[in-house]
Amino acid sequence: MRYNQFAYINTALPQAIKELSTINFLPDNYEELTFSELLKEFVLKTFPENPVNSKLAELAVGDVDLLTFLDQKPEKMTGLAFKTMALNLLGYELLNDYKLDDVTSFWKKHALPEFTDLSTKDELIMAFYRLLNTRAKNGQLLIDGLAAKGYFKSFFGGNSHVFFNGKSLPVFDTSRIIREMVYVETDLDTDGDGKSDLIQVAVYRPSESELFKIPAIYTANPYFTGIVENAKTNHNVDEDLVDATTWTNPQYEAKAEVPAKKPSGEDFGATEEAFGQSSYTLNEYMLARGFASVTAAAIGTRHSDGLRITGAPEETIAAKAVIEWLHGDRIAYTDRERTHEVKASWCTGNVGMSGRSYLGTLQISLATTGVPGLKTVVSEAAISSWYDYYREHGLVVAPEACQGEDLDKLAEFCQSNLLDAGDYLKKKAAFEAEQKELNEKQDRATGQYSDFWEARNYRHHTDGIKCSFISVHGLNDWNVKPKNVYKLWQKIKHLPIRHHLFLHQGPHHDMNNLVSIDFTDILNMWYCQELLDLNNGFEKQISPVMIQDNLQADEWHLEDDWSNHLGSEVKYYAEDQHTLSKNGNFQETVEFVDQGGQKISDKDWELKLFKAEIPSVFLKTDEFAHPITLTGRPEIKVRVASSKNVGQLSVALVELGKRQHLTPLPKKFMRQNLGYRFGYDALQEFVNDNPTIGKLISVAHMNLQNYQDMKKPSKITAGEFYDLTFQLQPTYYQVPAGSQLALVIYSTDQKMTKRPISETTYQIDLSATELTLYEK
């Protein structure tokens, strides 16, 4: 597999010499040394734990060991000899990983950087500069590997960041991390006790931040202080649909505000210690590189005041207060008694954010406020509209593996201040009232959009975004479905801010440590640019959009955009009741009888979907003679009649053809070090799985009663036909030659929709059914 490297910056010799000298890798007297003497110095530097000659004898240079080679006092070195030596330095093992007679092919297979023959000291210097910036077997740069062995111990206690190839180095003493707990005062009184709500904030910062100010990476994490296990009480989804015109357009109502005090001149210093560590390993990685890690749970969580109100503006207001404190604009206290004020006097006021899922969602909400101090967000697998998370086109549609969950159940799940008996007794009544309101206004009966949901749609406030923006999402994320990031991107890309989009082949997962992309290095480079104002050329280095291939995990497509416009519009029609083609003109009507949910596993149900073994209309193309790439959002037009005055329609776009697909989750390979004796992560990647007969590309669902307006239901009459037009989830998917596409039109989606108890007959007029794809 290729160890692609996108974050390496081509560097001229004078700058390389300067950077190597700064980290004490290039000897001060290097100009006086011979080629062989400098080579020896360099190699011994790569063994900071034990720089002795015996280490040289463990390395091969062509057909001799390095120590023997150096005894010959060489004044040049072939590229092959250098690569043979470098493989061991990069952590590869002879026999287990490579053979001496296949170094060149092994090198190319892993996309390692090319090294030509070296005949001067300048060429040797540049070769080692590049080698230190080369990804090792564990996926990290060789320089990071040296750091894990203690190379930078002599730098601990310094008063500045140290940069190497546009990235910050781990020169901060992680054995002396300052861990503080503070309580930030919000302007809210969500629990109605007459006092402004406090939220607990954990700060982890290097001791060097006592000498000079550093930026902060903030993660807003409602799960941080615990959860309430409530999955067994999720809503029942095995029930018939109801007439959606009973919808009453529930309204959002703001909670009471109690303005916080303004900060005074007091800065007492934190008195409570934060235990543990950040909830996000990326923060730990950057902590070793001079970025404070700040984690706040939220209102309604353990050791904080207030109530959980999933997705509401109150969540944004509370989380924003932490940034305001870091920027010096808001008060915080040493304890919940509000005894003394404490300031973030160690912080430059520059704040970035990190986090996945709910943690990424809050980044979007905060970015829309334009709050001073927030310089950038790196939002992964994030919800941009809560309606698009729990609903779709007028239907209750669950996130993957969360059937029956809704706003109220997620609020309860995160209401961890109920775990402490004293808080439970004080907040129980307010909590129960809030739960009742959420349950009523989320309107699981009709599934319709409303003012209540509008207040939870961050995309309608993107004009307030002032910070730079990175979005990360899995193209197979059926939890936070891809249209959340797609629809956000269509807004973000037009804003006058720096913006990038990364799409991987995973589900609801991160991509920090993939073999195929140096994403952690990319983010190091990004945070340095955005929070430390380092001019490292990120915009020239990294493509606006990077998309992982679904056939070859180690291939990344570099695009300027992600939209329908990347492809050409192609329409497909029914050729007969089983065939889909570009020239189809089938004029008949077909029907199926939906029987609701089936008592089988979700995995078995999906297999039956691929095999046309559930009630549906199943149309498939011929095998493709040449590969095509689908991009953007497919669109379906369908004329449908229900045997009742209610109905739900689902459509799935499926690749058919027995072949190996990538694993749903990445396979873990080996350990990575976050710093010197400072935690670990794991190298991972998607790999080929056992052959399967199909792969879900995209899916969508719609309430028949929204045939006129996606935001307002209409009456329908049993047996009458209605024309529906709606979009599927966006994709970027390569269909290989020999595979087919299938359009499956069905009703009950066992994994996502309600599962009616009684049967419903659906008629599909195939003469008025049309699938639009965008093909590259």
C-alpha cells in the first residue's frame, strides 16, 4: 500500500540547512567534515536513545553493512544504497517486510520518495532532510519517530515553537503538562434556577505556556463527563404512518437569559486539577507540539449547570462562552461556588477546534456565530441540520444503528449531571419538563419540518462564518449522512475564507491515521498556519477537495469541488419491469406490497435488498463496459400511488457484481506515538474485504404527502398517483467495468424508516419514473 505524502513542502538547500541546524541535526562544523564523516553523524543522530557505532553495523548499504562502508571513507553513495539503509531507519524489517534484492520495487510499491545518487555533501544534506520528512512504517514522519525516542528532550522548557518543513515539532515537555479545571459562566439559565449556568472546562497545556503564550485547540464534547444509558427506552418505530396534515408547525422557544458578570482584573489561577486527558487523540498530538488542549462538555452535563437541549441555539451560546473566555472576553471561576475569577492568561486568544460527530457539529454552530478568537474549525462527520440527521423529506428517518433515537433521547443520553444524586434531585423536574417539550415539538408523528427544526439548521447562518474551515466526512456514513457535509460545502465554498474538504471511504469514523494519507501532518500544517500565522504555503500544497477512491484505498482524487458539475448529467429510464437503461421507454405500471419490518438482522435485510428479496421494484442496468465515476447527488422522479391516504417511499442506488469491496471499518496495523512517552494511537486503513454481491452507493426516503412541498404536507387520496421528485445522498463512487447499477424502489427501510404494522400496496408508473446521475 502506498504511503502517500501530501504535506511535504519542497524546500531549498539554504532553508533545509537552517531547519536542520535549528534542531541540532546538522553539526555546526559540517562544512569541515568529509562526506563519510557527515553521513556517520547523520545516521547516529537517528539513534538518540543509543548513538553508538554498533548501531551502524546493524544497517545495510547495498551488499555491506554501514560501518564497513564508512571504514572505506566513501565520498559518494548510490541512491539504491541510501534507500537500503533508509528502510531500516524507517522501521521496516528485512525478511518480514522486504528483501535485499527487491529494495527498489518495495520502495515504489509504498510510494516512498525517490533518492538519486549522492556525490556531494549538499546532496547528502538534502537527502537526510527529505528522509526525516518521510513517513515511516508506522505512518508517522521519521522526525516524529526520533521525538518518540527522546530526541527533543534538550529542547524541553524552551520559549518558542520549533518548525520543521512547515509543521510544529514536539519540543514541549509532556511529562509536565499543566491540568486545570475552570468553570465558565454563560448568559443562560436553562434549568430555571435564577442563576446563569456554569460549564466545566478542562485545560491541558504544556508547562512552557508559563513562559510564552500559546494557542488553544478546543473540543466541545457533550459526552466528555459521562452518559446516561437509555438505548432500551428509544421510541417505538414499529407503528403505522399517520396523516401528516395533522402537523401544527411547532415553534422554537428560547430559554431565559441571565447575563454573566463581566471579567474584572482578578486572575486567581486555577485551583482544581483536571484529570485524565483530552477526549480526542489529535488534541494530544498537537499538545506535544505546543497547542493547548481545551475540552468542555456542555450545559446539562456532569459538574455543569443547566439542561441538555439538543441542537438548539442555547447549545451554541453555551459552547461559544468557552471561546470568549479563551479570547479574554468572558468570566470564568475557580469552582462552582464562583469563589475567584480565573483567566486564560496563557492563551494567545487564537482558538481552533477539533472533533467528530456531535463534537464536529458544535464546530459548525460556533463558526456561524463569527465569535472573535475562533480562527479555524476541523469539523468531522458533523451534522449541519438536525432535521437532516433525524428526518428526511417529511419522514422520521433514523441515523444508522440508532433506530428510535431522537432529539429528546440524545438530550437524555448527554444529561450526565443526573448521574450525581444531588444534582438529580435539584434538576429532575426541570429535566422532565424539557423532555416533554422536546418530545412534543420534535413531532415524531408527522416527521415534518417546522420552526422548531429551523432553529437547528446551521446552514441558514453560514453568512456569519469568519473562520477558516475544514470539513471531513465518510462517504459511507449512514449515521450523519453525507448530505450534511455536501449541502454545507455548497455554502462554504462561496465564502471569502480558506476552506477544504476531505472525503474518505469510512462510515461514521475519523481519518487521522490512515496509511494512504498523511492527514495528521496536514492538520499540523493547517493549525500552524491558522493559529500561529506560519506562512507554510498550505493553500498551494493541499487541494481544495481530496476524495479517497472506493476501489483502491491508497488512491486520492484531487478536485477543486464536489458537486453535480464534476460530471455530466445522464438519465436512466425503465426499459422493462426489470431493466434500467438510457433509452428505456417502458409504459406499464408495476406494484409491490410493503409488509413493514422483518425480524432479521440489518445486515441480512440489506443482503435481501441487494437480491431483490424484499417487496420492491428492482431495475438494473447492463454491465458497464468501461468504468464510470458517479459524483454529486442522484435525483429520482417517480409517479406513485398508495393504497392508503399515507405512504413512504424509499429508493436505493446499488452497485451489483460479486467482487471485493473495502472493509466497512479500517484495519488497524501498528502503534503510533503522540509524543515522547505520551500516549499512542494506531495506524489504520481500509483494505479489501471478502467478496460480496453488492454495495449500497446512495439512498433516500420521502413522505408521499410532501409531493407538493418538502416543508408542508398535503392530503393524498388512496389509489391516486402523485409525482415525487427528490434527491438521494451525495456520492463520489467509481463503478468498475463489469458491474451493474440497480435502482431499488421500496417503502420500509428496516434500518432507517418507521416500520408499519399493516400492509400497504404501492403502484409505480414506470413511464414517469426517471433516475438522473452525474457521471465522470
